[in-house]
Amino acid sequence: MNGRGLIKSQIIDSWNGCIETDYARQRINSERSLQAAFWAQLNALLGANRRLFIEPRVSAKEEGETKTVYPDIVVCNTKEVIAVVELKYLPRGKPSYLKDVRNLDFLARKREGITVANSRYSGPEVDSKEYTLSKNILFVWAGVHMAQNEDQHQLYSEHYPSLKGSFLELHAATQQTAVPEVYYYE
């Protein structure tokens, strides 16, 4: 892993809390509510000098065209983006990850030309700032999905060299008569 031990452990702890409390209490019924629950868990763990963005617009040129993505959650320190999280909620289905991992790959490959800003559209400016993507950024895919055969698993980022050493995969595998099994790969 790329030296982001603190944010990695905070993200894992937030995922565990989100599933063990919010999902177990049936407060999560969509990807949006998963996003809100995960954000709340993570926000409670982060220090005051961290910034969280929900679905910021991120654009960069690729093959002569402007490509725009909206990552689910972006975490910044005082200078730069230190983590990008993509979430998926399919409690009765197989994990769907390809689009999310491709978006993370796009951000990893184009990181030098990308910024995330917290400028406001109205109201007084307090802390308007642009954040570049860190060279040591952590890319995360986290999904609630039906339990799968573990023997068939491969790291979702395996075919994306830009994510090597900077990818964390979090799972909550749902089961018919039991609480979800929470596990991760890196």
C-alpha cells in the first residue's frame, strides 16, 4: 500500500461501522443512503482539517475528448486529495464494479491534470480552495452485494496498472439468514 495508513484504517473502520450499525438497522435501502451512512461514519472519524466532497465533478482530457466523472466521495487533507471512494449497493445481486474501477483508473492515470475545488456558487467565500490529487492517493471500491464464491475472486484492479499499490476493495457480502460478512482486499 502507498503510505496512506491512517486514511485507509479510517475508511475501513467507517465501512465496518456503516454495515454493522446502519445496514444492520435497515437504514440503508439504496446507493444514496449507503453513501450518506458511509459519509457520516467517515466524517465522525476525520479531523477538522479534512474535507469531504460528495460527487464532485472531475474532468480531464482523454483521447482528445473531455471525460467527466463524479466519484461518490473524495477525501482531502489541507493540500490535496488523499482518497477517492466509489460505492455500490446491490444486496441481492453480484458485485458490479467495472464502471467504478474504470473511473478510478481514469483518475489515477490523469491525476496530474485534475483538481477538485470547494468553491461556492453563492454566499460568502470562506475557504475556497483547489485540491490536486496526491501521488500517494488511495482509490477505494466498496460494495454491498450478495455473497459470492471466494475461490473465484480476483482483485478488481488487477488489470489496471495505474491502481497498483493504491487500491483498496471493501465488501459487505449479504446472506439470506445472517448479517453481511465484511472483508477487504488490497
